Amino acid sequence: MKLKGKVTIITGSGRGLGRAAALAMAEEGARVVVLSRTEKEILETDALLKARGYESLPFVADITQQKDIKRVILETLSSFGRVDILMNNAASIGPICRFSEVDDADWCQTMEANLFAAFRFCRAVIPGMIHQQSGKIINVTSGLASMVLPPFGTYSVSKAALDHFTRILAEELRKYNIQVFGLDPGIMDTRMQEQIRDKGPEILGCEIYDEFVSLKKKGYLSPPEREAELAVFLSSPDSDIMTGEIGTIGHFAKLGFIIGGRDFH
């Protein structure tokens, strides 16, 4: 098992990619810390893990609250003694509108969820990773970080900042044998995608709305379980030879890696 004995924290693991990654990492031997704002969802994830005989520690926590981040880290260290892997997965799509229509509160909330929370979680686990001279940090990003696609501007800016944060952090931590990556899951079949489609053509615009609906109808949306294979790869010794890379499964496949035992070229 690739992650035997490792301890991983996964934010936003009540559903979607976070839940899929928790199950995939646990299957590879990791002890998994799962957290979400929604109690029902995180208890479901915890129950799924424990039903399969995996060791998990669930938290109801809001990643935008520093006190919740501190509680998760302290209780994880108390229970498991270390943190080997951090996956900053939780995110908010933010306001779907033009910049001129975004108010301060929505802008700040999106940056808190998508950028500041990742920074704060990283800051909390890095001292321990430096002490043990090993660690993996995975920041879940998006292709929208490099695309100009109104009306997703606020989300795009937050993810673009997360990408640059990832690259700089990777260089800072390289000498400590800590690898930092950006995982772009592409367009997945998740509740976030459903929520986007529910906005309708009035908010999204006819062209963007039709494109999102078409992707769903044609079966082009990726299941979270497929993208969780990339999370396992980036968490494992298989990725030790690089750091600072950001991309999809296809990106890493082009670099010559086989993800989840399959060639995605």
C-alpha cells in the first residue's frame, strides 16, 4: 500500500472529490482526517470509511474560521501524532456575475474559502512536516485559473492566486523534502456542477449554459473517483521526484507518469 502509516487531512471531504480522495487514500493505507461544514455529509463519509475498516477522524469545521483550523490540527496531532499529507480541497464557486456586480462580502468570502484557508492550513502543518523532513501538500485548483470566462471571474482570480501560491510554496519547501502540487480535477460530475447549471441561461448566458448542459448530457463530466487517483499519486512516493507541478491527470500523464495503473494519454 502506497500510503501505509501516513496521516492525511482532506478539507471539503463530505462529498465529491474530497470524499472520493478520502476513500482512495484510506484504501492505500492512510489514516484519514475528514472535515466539512455540513455534519450530515461528514458523518456519512466517516461511516463509509469505518464500514470498510479504515481509520478516520471526522470534524464539522468551517475552513474560513481560524479557530476551526487550529482545532482540527491540534486534535489530529493528539490522535495521530503527525500530518503527512494535506489536501486543500474545499472551495466556494463564489458569486457568478461580472466584477462590477460583486460586493465586498462575496469577494472576501470567496478568497477566504479558496485562498486564505489553504494558506492557513499550510502554515499550520508546515512546521511538523519540516521537523519530520517529509510531507505532501495538494491544493485543488481549476482550469479557470488561467481562463477568461466571465461570469466566473471571482472564482478564477482566487484559483489563479492559489496556483501561484502553490509554486512559491513548493520552492520554499523543496529543501525540506516537502512536495507541493496543484491538482486540477477538470470538470467533474459533482454538486458544484449541478449548482452552476441551476443558475440557468439568465445568469450564465446562453452559450455557457448550453455548454455545461451539453457536457452533462454527453457524459463528459469526470467522476470524482477518477480524479481521486491523481490525489493518491501526488500523495505517494511516486511523485517524490518533482514539486510545484500543477495540472490534470492528462498533464501528469504527458510527463510520463501512469496514474492509478492506467495510461490516460
